[in-house]
Amino acid sequence: MAPAASQASASIWKMDPIAYFAIGGFFLFFGLFFGVFFLGTLGQVDFLAWMCLPPTIVPGSIALAYGVVAWRREHALLAFADWAKSQRRIKMDLMAQRIGRTRFDAERLLGEAIDRKLVNGVIDRASDEFVNLDHAGQQLFAGKCPNCGGEFSVWYFPEERFKCPYCEFAVGDAT
């Protein structure tokens, strides 16, 4: 089954940046070829040259310009993915603050990095944190405070400490 028109048009804007450079170079090459070949000759061929130049030079320039934009977006996403891999677990608001973007932009970047399998992780909506699944096997679960017996559900890493929400006893590394 063929993709819907909206999906097909959306996939045009999701190509690899090198594809835009190749398409733009192809159009510009033929535009310059027509320009040199036809404009070099005098006579009634000038009309044909002016018919061939705009459909090649304009889309070629646009494709090259979009290739530069796509290349910059790709490198920004790769840099973000490398940074996100270094985080074992981080609150989403803190992530947005650290990368200097809005929370919406941070979630969009993270979602794209996860979809493209640049980062192996999930967003835990219960704790509002990004959890890197590469480090998930090292996590421990605390369900009860050793001091007051209060029940809570917290995943933590062995070297982390956190406070009991009831008695503020330090739970984690030493327990």
C-alpha cells in the first residue's frame, strides 16, 4: 500500500542532509550546463535557456540551503544524544534548563533521539524523569523507609541518596 500524501510529503523533509546536497548539486550542475551551453550561442536559443535556468537554479539553491539547515539540525541532535547518554536519570525540567531550551523542545529532541535509536531510554511519567536504559540494571528499589517505615516507591542508583518524604531520613547509599 502506498503511503498517504501527507506522509510522503513529510518524508521529503526528513531525508539525510547529504541527499539535499546531492539534489541541489544535480540541479545546479544542469542549470549551469544549460546556461553555459545555450547562452554561449547567440540567436533564438536564448529563449530556451531562460526556460531552463529558473527550474534548475532556484530548486537547486533551495535544496542546498535546506541541506545546510538539515545538517546543522542533525549535528545538534547528535550532540544532544551524546549528552543524554551521559545522564543515567534526570528530571525533565532540569534537562530543559541544562540544555537551555523549553521543556517542550527538550521533550521533542529527546523523543526524536529515542525514535532514531540514538539514545536507549524512556521518559518515566510517574517520576517525570528521563531514564537511560543502558544503566537501568544498576538501579535499586526502595519501597519502605528504614527509619519510620513509611512506604514510597523510588528507584535509585547505589551511590545516590534521597530523603524520605515522611521523616526526611537520608535513604540510599548507607542503607
